[in-house]
Amino acid sequence: MSYSWDILQPEHLMYGTPRSQGMPPGKGQMAPLLPPRAPPPAPKGAQAPPGPPQPRSKKQSRRHQRFLERRALLEQRGVLRPPRGQPGSQDPPEGLSKAPPRCGKVPKSPIPNGTAKDVSGADTAARVPLLRPTKYVAIDCEMVGTGPRGRQSELARCSVVGYHGDVIYDKYVRPQLPVVDYRTRWSGVTQRHLRNAIPFRVAQAEILKILKDKIVVGHAIHNDFQALKYFHPKDRTRDTSQIPLLNRKAGLPLRASASLKSLAEHLLHKKIQVGCRGHSSVEDAQTAMELYRLVEVQWETELARSQPPRPPSPPADPSTDSDQYLDDQYWPTDLTTGSL
């Protein structure tokens, strides 16, 4: 049997090209003995030829679509910054990392001055850090009539409750002048209540000790302070009769001075000051605190915005600086000359 010489050439050994084309292996056609040569590597800087586009599966396409929709929603709410090159995007300031956020995690935006932004994009902005509950108290006083025809009001009972309505102080107080009108229909105070009442000066000292450095809540609270013969700092006073937020929630005129009973009925859905036995100062103080807690965040936010900025601290007086007394001019003469 004779073979053609060109079948034994190296290129035919490597690629196994038969002499007769179109014949399947096993019928006069040799199978390749070595794998085909890999194409030479592309030089640096040259772009590889684009391959045929690979069709994306339906699952991946839907997931990517949901990702784009979620990202557009976050950009619209201001939680996520749009990518560079798109309208509305801004370059990050110097010193901050420009790396994109990790997948699946929304970057936390900085919260200046204790403010926060909720997920819906509504600004609770300027939300001020609230104080501890122990810093809040509510007060209510009941007065009786003294003086000519009982027209002068004097303290007969005072109640102070905490942030959660717990009773801190509740005592009957003996007025300084003889009682002419007990006003029982409104005050709930009778002659029997004042038999063992404490003197006004004693009660005043006890109450002011409780109110010191506190945020004091009350309804028409100026009347209570007047009965105590006391003035509380305005920035630490919360009068529920002077806040339009409560009137707005209750559907009342904004500038109207609504009664505590009306606000409690509209907003807290409870009835107070019912019957002819008079008011309960404990119940009234607890109701005022409940109304305050209802609008606490919004109220404190508006107060923080309306308060003027604090003036800058005055420059230090060099004449009162204690460091200057270390200079030689303040040392005894014999010590300075001896050291030389």
C-alpha cells in the first residue's frame, strides 16, 4: 500500500488535513492529532474585537429592570446621588471617596446638626435632639378667692406630674389671706381640704425646687405661675393653649385659645372636668402633658427654628488671664535676681 508524501508533512500531522476534502473521519480522513494553535495575543492598548452579543436570560433582565427602577426611585427621593454624567449629578467634594456604593446597600447621607430625613423623603429636618423624660414636668394649680369680694386669686392646690403622667407633687396649700370664695365648682376645693394644708411659703419652696432646670408644660400656664408668684424662663415653658399645632389637629381656628377640655375631647377622645365637684389638678396636668407629647417633635422643631442664634462669646480679657502671672514681672525681686 502506498501513501502520498504530502500526507506525512508536519502541517498535516498538526492539523490532520486530508488529501481528499469532504470525507468524514474514519473513511479515508485522518482525525486531528494536535489541538489547533491559539491565536497570538493582542498587543497592549489594542481593543479586542467585540464578540457576538450574548442574550440575557429573562430572570437577569427582570432583576436588572427592578434594580434600575429602585435606583431611580432612590435618586428621586434624594437618598441616592445620580451617577456622574447624568443631569442633576454633582461631583463629590474633595477629600471624599468617589467609589460607588456597594450593591444592595444604600449609602447613609450625613445628618447635620442632629437632623434626620425619613425614608419617604419628607424632611423631619431640623429635628432637634429631645431631652430626657425626667427634664419634663406638667403643672396645674387650683385657686380660691381672697380679698374684697373674693376677686383676688390665691393658690389652694398644686399638682406636678412627670413626662409619663406619674404624680410628683400634689398638696393643698393654705392661702395667705382669709378665703372669701372657695370656687368649689371650678377648683374642687372645700373648707375641709384646707384644714391640714401647708403654708404658702413652704409649698412655694417645694414646688420651685421641682421646677428648677425643667421644661414646664401647662395649659394657660401663666395663671399657675402667677399663683405661685414665680416667673419661669420663657424658653423652658410650653403652654398648650398657645400652640397652633394642636388647634390644627383638632380642626379649630389656629389663633383661638382653645380650652383644655375641648382639646382633650377632640385629640385625646376623653372627657375631663365633668360634674359639679370641680376640676382635678392632677387630671388637668396629666392631660396637658399628653397634649404636649402629641406634638412634641413638631413643636420643638419649630421652636428651634424660631429661636435666634446665640451671640458669639466675648473675647477673653487678657487682664484676667491667670497664665500671665507666671511672667517674671509678677515674681518677687529677690527670687528673679538670685536666679541670674
